[in-house]
Amino acid sequence: MIAAMIPGTVVPNAPTSRPGAWLGPYRTLRLQRDVEAMRVHVGAGEGAATRPELVSGAGALGRWYAIGDVVLSRSDYVDAQALPAGFTDVAVCVLRAGSIVNVGFCGPLFGHGGGGEQIEFVSGPTPALTEIGGNWVDEYGHA
């Protein structure tokens, strides 16, 4: 379980805003230190109001963050994180110590396989975002 890799203390499970977003059980942690994550903004705009699955997670801050290895092509990332649409913005995020988060793996949603590591922000200090410019592409390379 990835919760063991996050610097936090296990607390009683907090409710999730989307039970189907999890592949298996999730754990709830109180972060002991700041945690860096990726945040992609799904540009749902006003459409989020008519799509209940987006209302709690859409927006620059949102509730859902990717952790772990996110070195993937754009399409592979959308599939692993089970995103409802292509994303419009990418940011590096810092979830602050003291925050309560749910931690686990993405379930299959929106026709995607899921399986990516994720954090759902439940409560605590507002996460800090640093926008990343550029374009995330569907090409593979070699390091």
C-alpha cells in the first residue's frame, strides 16, 4: 500500500467524495510533512455543474492529486489517473503537513483503466500550486 510511503499517521478513514474513484481500499492519513504531488486541471468550466462527477474535483485546486511516478505520455497519464477529459493545466502541488488525505490507487472511471497512485485532499491548509508551462505530449523518448 502506498500509504506506507507517505509521511503521515493513519487516522480513521474519512469519507471520500467519489467511492468509485478507488481501486480497492484507501487509507486516510494526517500528513506529518509536506508532500509534493501533481495536479492536472480538467477544464470542465460550466459543464462541471451538469456533471456531478466533476463538481468536487474540477478547478485549479480541486481534491484529487497524482503521486508517485508520473513520467508518462499524456494519454497514458489520463488513463492511469482515470480522468474524465483531457486536461488543460498542469501544476506541481505541495500538500501541507497537518492535512488530512485519502491515499490509494485510482479506480477505472470514464472508460479508463486507472491504477495510478492518488491522494484525495480532505481537509487542512490550502495546498500550494506552481503552474507548469508547456505542453504535455503523446510521445515517448529515452533518458
